[in-house]
Amino acid sequence: MKINFSFVPKHFASRDHDKMKEVLMDPTATGPAIHYYMIRGGVEQKNITVWEPGLVGQEYIKTYGHYHVGDLDETYWILFGEGVALQQKLAVDSNGKMITEIVAEFKAVRMSPGDSLYMPSGYGHLVANVGDTYFVTADDSPVNFAEKDASSLPGHADYNMVQKMQGFAYYVVKYKGKPALTRNKKYKEVRKVDFGGIPVITSL
């Protein structure tokens, strides 16, 4: 493997609380200054992500969430801690354009060290830390170091649709001491669901 050290200053990125307010269940809730940290190495070196433990209101700390642009997939490997991944595929109109308010498929997956999770092309995904410690993953998503804001929104990912809907179709929340899911009512319809054994609650 040949490493280009000219990109070293761009390897580290983080997502702060002000940015995460765009996709929180309760944007007014207090949270840590930084929600998660990324060391970006790309396909060969892998990307390492570290989540802070804890809650923002009643919602577990999570990644912002995004959809991949183009025919792009990736795999996550769980290194430490306990998490829940959310995957969703949006419905499309007659022109093949994604409909942000309608989810064709939604899936929630519990994740522990040693697990891996495939993120298919065309699916949006985010991951929440539901444990009491840091949550750490590696992934093989490619990195475009040439984009204007490398530390914020990678060029291969679309965050706008997630921002528009204030998150995914469900939020991962703490309920009676355990992870649960609660619906994001901004979505008009969620057609096919697989909650992975995680309880769904209608109110907190």
C-alpha cells in the first residue's frame, strides 16, 4: 500500500453538536460538543469512526446519516462497543428520482464487536451508539480528499435528503433503559420494515 502523506491534514474530521441539530429528534436538547470523530483513510487504510456514549435528550448519539451518490456500497466492521444501524431505501418516482418522504424499505440492526454489516448501493444509513462506552467501527468507503469541505460532507455522499427530513424514518431512543425505535412523523409512509427485534414505541 502506498500512502500519500500530502493528505494527512485532511484525515481527521468530526461532527459537532451544532451540525447534528439538523437531524436530531429534539434539536433543542443539549449534547456533547462533538458527537463523533472520523479518521478517514479510504478503501485501503479503512475509515475509523468513534462515537461518544450518551444521549441527546432521549435519543442515542448517532451519525448524521447519508445516501451514497452513484453505484457505491460499503462494509462496516464493529471493533468496540454496542450499536444500532439503520438502513433505508427511498421510493422512487416514474423518472427514477428518490421521493424523500416515502421509504420503500427500512431495517434496524443490532451490532456488537466482531459483527460486520453490508451497506448496499442505494440505501441510506446511519449508526447509533447504544452502549455505555465509546462505539468504534471501521469501514471501506472511498474518500474524496479533493472536495471543498473534506471534514464535513464527503463528496460521495448525499446528506441533503436526510437534513430535509430531520433524520431517518425512525429515531433510536432510550426507553425503560434499553434501545427502542420511535417514528419520525415527517415521513409520509414507510412500506416495508424489519426492526430486528428492537421494540417500537409510539410515544416517550
